[in-house]
Amino acid sequence: KTLKSMPTITTFRAIRGAKEQVATLKVALATLKTLGFEDLLENPSSLQTTFLLVDLEGKIPMEVYTAWISEKDRLKSDNKYPNLESFKIFYEKIT
């Protein structure tokens, strides 16, 4: 599976779907790391990272999305910026 073809989960009650999303995300990020794209995962100013994050944010349940917005604000206040790796850690933790 790819990140683009990952199904959209509309409610957090579909926990199985959310866990499948996390598994797909982990595999995709591990693949990117293996292929030498660590900078893509860690660089918040990368256009590809921005587009992937926007796409992923549209596929998660609304409750998780609002929590992710708060997490992004917290990261920014700590002078860190959201990236694919921080999204994966957050989403895995919340599911």
C-alpha cells in the first residue's frame, strides 16, 4: 500500500482502520529511510513533506485531526516543526 491509496477514516470508532493506517505509514516511512530519503522525513520545509502531511491529515478521523493541530502548535512553541516522523509518532501514540 502507499500513502496516497491509504483509506480515509471518518470516525475514531473504526480503530482497526486507524491501526492499519499507522501500519501503512510505518512501512512507507521505513521504505523512504531505506531508500535514503531521511531528509524528506525530517525537513518540515520540504514541499513534498507539506503535501504528504496535508494528504495524511485529510485521511485521519476528525477527533485525531483536532488533536494533531494542538500537537503541531505545541511543537512550534518548542521551536520544532511538524514533519512526517512527528506525525507518525503522534498518530501511533493516539491509536
